[in-house]
Amino acid sequence: MTYRMPAEWEPHERTWMAWPGPNATFTDDEELAGARTAWASVARAVRRYEPVTMVHGTGQGESARELLGPDVELVERELDDAWMRDIGPTFVTDGRGRLAAVDWVFNGWGAQDWASWEHDSKIARHVADLAGVPVRSSALVNEGGAIHVDGEGTVLLTETVQLGSGRNPGWTRERVEAEIHARLGTTKAIWLPHGLAGDYGTYGTQGHVDIVAAFARPGTVVVHSQRDPAHPDHARSREYIEILSGETDAKGRRLEVVEIPAPTVLKDEDGEWVDYSYINHYLCNGGLVLCAFDDPNDEIAAGIFRRLFPGRTVTLVDARTIFAGGGGIHCITQQQPKI
């Protein structure tokens, strides 16, 4: 039986998220409160377009309900962190009305020394059970933010993730591709050599693709474009654009590359290079939730996405607090396709 991961722009049954709790990512009460406010803003934005289920840790339901309001469904399961894109399942369909959930091996983004994953490694199965769908287990260490598909056979990957020593030591590119294709129903992988520079610091994912490039429709990719030569991502984004401009998808179409200008801010308040990116957006039924950074380029990016998705309402949500924790709006959401 062949399963396929639908593209994100295809209809959703609902969105799954995970509620921030005390952990290494949010080290004090102030950081945790800020994270919860940010997660709630995203959840409420998505809820305008489709149902949202928020998984929260033991005893965390009251804080979630207070900020989320009555329209978001809450379920309690033990959690380590709050990045549902990565810890949750990747939903796939057989095209005949049946849904399944791919359960990748999760090991804390390459067994990073600050991370805990005893509970998060089981969340994909919990979500699958809650959704009432069977699980398709994979031996590949992988996360949802490390893949992006066009729904027609093409998948984007990064070498420092699936081929990284912290995740899949000893795996060849061919073996990774075979496993990805078997689980997602894809036939062609396009590899990027690395992620954004800031994604290799503390709390980074070591190169997730969903902050670098994403399909906007079959044959079209949006790509992070850092225009300032002072930022280390200037050279990286030129490299991504060059690679993708020379690629074809699984159907043989030459890719159209749409550059999304990076925010103008280069460093955070601690003087570290930021990996702020508009690529890390989330598509939901009739809507697009876009990262905002109180930046002049917020509206420029929103305008590009409005042109790419004319039938969707673009909602900007401040994502700086989410990025401070190591990700963006796409990283904290996971779609369940409608069948």
C-alpha cells in the first residue's frame, strides 16, 4: 500500500500543537510566560481557519485554557518540550480515504546535551492514537521541520540533518532517500548542504529546511534571501537560490524560485546572528500564518505571500519569542490532512 504526504496547502482536518512547559528551553518564569503568550497567539490565529488541538503537560491545562480560550481543544500527555512539528507524527494518506501517521525516531535534534526527549519521543504515537489512525514506524532519526514536500513526489532535505552524525551515523544518502520515499510517497529528494547559520547555536536544529526553503505550489519554492553581506546567511542564501534554480521537481519541472527578503535585523540583543525567517510560515484552511518581527520587511514578505496564495488571508504574528526558543510558527504546528 502506497502512502503520500499531502502538501501543506491541501485541506486540513485540524492542527496539532504542544503547550510550553518548564524545561531547558524556557529557563525561567518570564521566558515561559512569554513563550505561552506567543504559542497562544499562533493557536488563536490558526483557530480562525480550522480546529486546533493543544497537547499540554501534566498539570498545565489551566494555564493553557486561560490563554487559549474555549475554542482550542486540550489534551493532557507528558511532554518535554513544545515543538509539535518535530515531535509529532507526519500524517500520510493512501488516497483512498485512509490516513496513517509516520513515527520518526526523535532524539532531541541530534541528542543535544541540553535536550530531553523521554516523553517527546512518544508524542507521535499519542497524537496518532488521539487522531484514531495507525502508526507507520520509521528507523530514521528525523523531524517534521526537516522535510518539506510538494505533494507530487518532491521532498526538500538538508545534509546536516538527516546525514548528521548526531542523528543517523552510518546512513548513506541513498539509504536516507529510500526511507524518506518509502514513508512519504516521494520519488525525488532535493538536498541543500546546510541550514541557516543561527540554527547551529544553542537550541538550534542543526539545519532544518523549513526555515530555509518551502514549496508554495508544485514547481515553485520560496527561499530565504539575506540581502545584507554582513550576515553569514548572505552567502548561504545565494547558495540555496543557485542550487534550487538549477533543479527540477519529481515531475521534471524546472523550479521557479521566489526570494523572500530576510528581516532587516541582523543580530539579537545578545549580539548573536539571528536566523529570523519568513519561510517558517504555516498554511491552514483558507489562511496563512506568517512570522512577524516588528520589521520593515514584514509587510513586504506578507505581500509576496498574498500574491502566491491569493485565496488565503495572511495573518502576521510576532514570532521573535518563538525564535528565541529555537524555531518559528511552522515549528510549533503540525497539520492533520483532511481525507
